[in-house]
Amino acid sequence: MSSYSSLAEAVRRLVLKQTVREILFTVIIAVVLNGVALGLHVWRDYWEPVLLINFVLLVVVAESVGELVPIRFKPLYDRALAFGFPAIILLCWEGLVNAGVLNARWFPAPSSILEALWDLTVNYDRFNKSSLLGRPWLIPQEWNSNGMDGIKALFRESHVYATLSRVMLGFTFGSLPGILIGMAMGMNATVRNMLDMTLSALYVLPKIAIFPIMMLLFPDPFGEGPKIAVVAISAFFLVTISTMAGVQQIDPVLIQAGRNYGANRWQMFRHVILPGALPMIFSGLRLALGTGLIVIVAIEFVRAKIGVGRVILYYWEILSTAKMYAGLFVTMILGVTLTYGLQLIERLVIPWQRK
């Protein structure tokens, strides 16, 4: 037993030394490559292949370092990679702009975008009568002077609140019937045969093309109703199809086991079909939430006086590109926040799916 432990320890040390040598060798190659590119002044003309080679070397180093990280620290290391790589991209972007490789007018440096984001956050646009977050620091003052009406007015001037409210309302109104109809289609062949072809035909329509139809159907064509309706329709199709697929892919053995134990239809639905379909339902919900955000930003390009999409388009029109990129950055933050929020709900609802 002791000889086996000694052999295992010797092998571990050998692998460790080999991994460390690979890391050092890769780092030396990266230093020499970048030194030659800088020394010969060729990186301005060939910065794309230089960055590509550096990316490959970075991946090699990251994989080698990952082999040295203890198992208990592996999740922390994975998160460091997830957040560290975007930071490296931003640093490269900043350097390329400062060096004059990228045109600062069309590709402003990340530092300039952060300054523009701060400006959009703290300053009120008197021309458009709007702000990014709705000036929440004025809530106590508005409460004392105008009560709840003053607070509502602050929220109504917020681009983020306008986009979020449209997405969440549309997502809710589209997902709930989508789950119900998807369940019915998955459990009943007659319902599936009646609706499957119709849903397939309507699903392929570009959702932004439905917006003019919604404007015709609602009493106020320029109000919130048509915008929310298009998001709801986008969510409905994705959730319906995912729910139907989730019900159909349930293991028949589980259904047979439920029947053998004498489960009635409600018990079968509650204890077998719904839990079995929940992973696919949440997959559809995640797709629907992301699609809803994409659709509402596109609609805000076309017809909206307030919203994150309107921010992006407006500052593109006046060639304030830093603020345009700030609007894109806010859109990405909203997407990540909504996705992680839904994943948190998924972990609470489906605890058996936790890794």
C-alpha cells in the first residue's frame, strides 16, 4: 500500500513539473512574440493575427493553470476566467484606441463609454425629458412634495424602467398561456395535431413584422399595448414549443410507474408530468426572456419616446457614439441580470437539477 502511495505521489509530482514547464514555455513564447511585434513596429498593421495568437497562448496557459488548481477551488477559478476574459478584452480595446489603431469616433475607448454611462445616469435630459434610471435619489423629495404621483413620474422618465416593464409584462402575458397550451399539446395528441401546423407557420414570422398589426388592433396604437403584445407573442411561441417538447420527452417508464401505483390524472400531472417537463419549460423561458429583450429594443428603435432602444438610436442619430455604446452596455447588463434571476428561480423550483 505504501509503495502504491509513493508511486502515485511520484507521478503527481512529475505531472506537476511538466505542467509548470508548459506554462513557463508558453509565457516565454508570448513575451518574445509581443516583443518582436513591438520592436519591429508591425503590430499596428498586423494586430489581428497578433491578438489571435495571444488568445491561443492565453487558452493554453489557462488550461495548464486549471490543472494545478485544487478541486475545491475549481469553481472559483472558473468564475475568475468568466469575469477575467471580458476584462482582458476591454483592456485590449482601450489600448488599441489609445494607440490610434481603432478610430475613437466609431469605437470609443471603454473608459469613455463608462464616462458616458455615468453622464446618462446622473444627468437629466431636458430635451427628451428622460433619464437612464429615473433619478431615484429624488424619491424622498418627490414623496414629500407630490406623494406617490411624484415617484411614478420619476419612474416614467426612466429608460431602464420603461424597457424592463415592457419585457416583464410581455414575458408574463406570453409565458403563462404558452405553458398551458404546451402542456395540452404534449399530453393530448388531438390538440397537438390541431395546433402544431398553425404554430409552426406563425412561429417563423419575424416578430417585429407583427408590430404594425398590433398597432391596428389596439385603441392607442402609439401606447404601451402594441409593444407589450409583440413581446408576449414572441414569448408565447418559444414557451409553448419548449413545454410541448418537455412533456413529450418524459421517460415512459415514469408514466408507467405512476399508473402502476394507481395515480389519477391530477396526481400524474402533479407528480410526474409537470416535474419531468420543468427543465425544458425553463429552457424555453430563458429563450423567451432573451428574445423579448431583443424584440423590445428593436421596437423601441421604431416607435418609442423612451426606452433603452431609444437611447441607442437617438445617440447614434446625433453621432454621440460613446453614449450609444453605453446604451448597448445597459442592454447587455439587463440581459445578464434577467437571465441570472430566472436561473435563480429555476434552482429554487427544480432543486433536483442542481449540479
